[in-house]
Amino acid sequence: MYPQTKEHMKRILSALFPLVLAFSPLIGWAQQIIYSEPEREDSRRTNFDIIGKVGGNYLVFKNNNSNGAISVYGEDMKLIQRVNLDFLPDHFNSVEFVSYPDFCYMIYEYQHKGIVHCTAARIDGKGERMGPPIDLDTTQLAYSSSNKIYTIAVSEDKQKILVFKINSKNPRNFLFTTFLFDSGLKLIDRHRMPLAMEERNELFTDFLVDNEGAMVFGRFLRSGGNDYVSRVAIVTHPATADSFDVKDIGAGDRLLDEIRMKVDNNNHRYILSGFYYKQKRGNIEGLYSVVWDKNSDSRFKENLYVFSDELRAAAKSSDSNVKMAFNDFFIKHIIIKRDGGYLVVAESLYTTSRGSMFNRWDYMGNPMGPGYGYYSPYYSPYYNPWNRGYMGNAVRYHAENILILSFDKEGNLAWSNIVPKSQFDDDSENQISHQLMNTGGELHFLYNQYERRNLLLNDQSIAPDGKLTRYPTLRNLDKGYDFMPRYGKQVSSTQTIIPCMYRNYLCFAKIDF
């Protein structure tokens, strides 16, 4: 019987083997990680910006003491070449990239003999410059400044590139100078327009440009010592218009938190969202959203969603009160659906310290405060995530649960869910928080989590119907690599690049889904 049983088992295994191969992607590991080799020049002090996938290669900009270079990696993440950007000046204020399938624009700003230059260079998939740099605009200053004064906004289809500067010498009347370019950097339109500022505490949201070239942003008034927003207006500027169109959308008797915006190009709408509370420094009650219709230039939908006790219980950290469950949440993403619906993603972020507490009102300091002369509302887009202590005290950074709210095309809540996680790190926030990966069928949340005293990269995804899936720990998580998912970038529908540290050297990991 034994020989017959053994032969019988062989036949069964032989029949099953093709099925195992066919279904292995479903039952095995769905992701693959490939690491780049650390480069000698790149350390904790290196600034970097993941440019994206250009010409089939992966490009990363690196800056060491104003020595700019582009590292070009192949599909296997092996270094093809490192191109020193000799045309960059010794001191530059900022560098930004707009990437396309076969090339990218590097838009950089620098000052030379009292003149600030906003200049663009075209870079190919080998990291090499294509033709001479082009000055997009210049500004004369009577003083030397290392502050960035130009802001870049790119449309979703990348066919419109908006460059603008704001002169705030008159705090009651800001002067905008805008330049709208096409994808070939051909100037489409140029305007100089004033924008009346009724109050000194009026601030701006993100600046956006839609696929038709219209500039849009929110203007809001902070009251109560900058604790809350009491008035909101939407500001639009069509590509060929000579002035801004300002529409007050109000907030009723609600006190709003930070305001986030997103363009819905498919349905010609603008989405504005913010948490709200009923009283000054009160508990967050829910989410306030306005869907603005571009064609009719009017409010399409105003939505007020009150957080339920059930959702509060799921969202709160272990030691917090249910009523205070959302007090540390901040909106991180607004994701547009094709049918006009949208998702709002928020994350719990806070710090603790022996010397002080860092609460949401400290986080809410807006970079677009009143100023004089030229200035830009944003910091440089390339990152140096290190050396970020707080007031010299020992600080513990926390990043906990993630909230997802899904609204249908009419602005009504379809479903809500919580991605549970608990992260902290001392004196640094580099390895906490998450990266969002949109593969079309799912939204993946990539984040570090301690498992048996090892910090491992985790993946939880949410489906279009709100179903949450926790995937097995990603494969090829080699020991010694410390991931920084919050600084990662999705480079294709199935690939993302995440920076990591290996023995105090900067390197990058490509994850294929």
C-alpha cells in the first residue's frame, strides 16, 4: 500500500501544481520591493525630490550644500548615472519638477545682482538637460533674499502650468502677477491683478489651476487669535479674465478649521472641505463641505456631516475621550471620483513633550501670513526631513488612525471607515504617518508599524465600497532599511518610490503592486 499511496500523492501534486502557479498572485505576496544602492554623497543631510518615471527611468533630484544632481535609476533600481547639474547657480531658493512620460521641467528660482530669476530647464529621461534654460520671469529686489517668491501650480492633465508671484507691500491690496504656460512652456496669458484684502487676518488656501487654465483658491478669515475660520470665499480667475471673481460662500454659525480644496475637472467643480466645531476651541463636531459648480459659478451643494458616536469610538485613540476623538485629525487628501463623488482622508497627528503640548491650533499656523514685499506661501518642494526638533525639548511625534469619508456625486455620505494604526517616534516624524497609493481599484495606505520590536512596512487598502483589507507584510523587507513613507511618491498606476535610510545613507525603494 505504501508505494501505491506515494505514487497517488505524486499524481495529485502534479495536477495541483499548475493551479498553484495560476493562483499564487492571489494567495502569495502581491508586492515586490527593490532597493537602490546607497550613494556615497547622500546622507541624512541630503535634500531630495522624487521626480518620477521619465523615459522609462526613475529620476531623483538630490541637493548637497547647493550641489544639485539627478540620480537616474533603471527598472532594477540600479544607478545608471548621476548627472551633476552644473548650470544651477551656487545658491538657489527653490527647485520644482513637472514630469511627463519622456521629459520633465525643472523650474528653479535664484537671485543674481538684485534680480530674482524664475527659470525652467528641460530634462530628459537620462537626467540630462535638453537645450538652454529659459527665464520665465524676473523680479528686481532692493535687498538680498533667500525666500521663495514664485509659486507653481500644475493642472491635473499637466497641460497648463501656472507661475505667479504676489506683491503684498500694500497689506490691503495684494498684487498678483500670473503667467499661464502650456506643456511646451509657450506663454498663453499674462495678467497683473489686484486682490482687495478686507482684513489683516485674511489668508489663502492652496492655489490650484484646472485643466482649462483657470486659477482657483480659497480666501478665509481667521478669528479668535487664529483659532478658527469665520468667513470663507472662493476666488477664481479664468485664463483670459482681467480680474478675480470673489464669491463669499460663508460658513453659517459654524466655526471652521483649516480649509482644503480640490479641483474636479471631469464635472467642472471645486470641492472645499474643513472640520468644524460649535464653539471656540471646542471639540470637532464633523465635516463641512461645499461643492462649487464652475459653469454656473454658484454653490452646487453644501454638506454638513456630523460624526456619529460609533465613528468616534472607532476613531479615538485608546486613552482619549469619545467627544474629543477627532480633535487631532487633519485633512490629508481629497480624492475625486469619476462620477463627481469624492473622498476625504484625514489622519490623527499630534505631539507630546515634557515641556509642552503641540496641539491642533499650533499645527494650524498658515504659511500665508501678512507680509511686505514679495513672498510665496509655500516652502521648497524638495525635502530634508531631518533636524526637526521642537523648541529644544524632547518631543514624541504621534500618527494614529486614518479616517476615510466617501461622498456620492450629490454630496451625500455613502460610507465611512477607519484605518487603525498607532505610530510614534521620538524627536523625528520621518518614519511615521503614511503614503497613499491609488491603484484604481483600491486605495493603499502604506505605513510603518512595530511588529515584534521590528519596524515593518504595512499595507492596508480600502475598496470603492468601503471594505478594508489588511495585506500580509510586504516581502523583501530587508533588515537595516528604515522606510519614510510620508515622503514617497507614486510614479505609475502600480509603482511607488519610497525613500529610506540604510546605515545613515539615503537610498530609495521601488514597490511594484
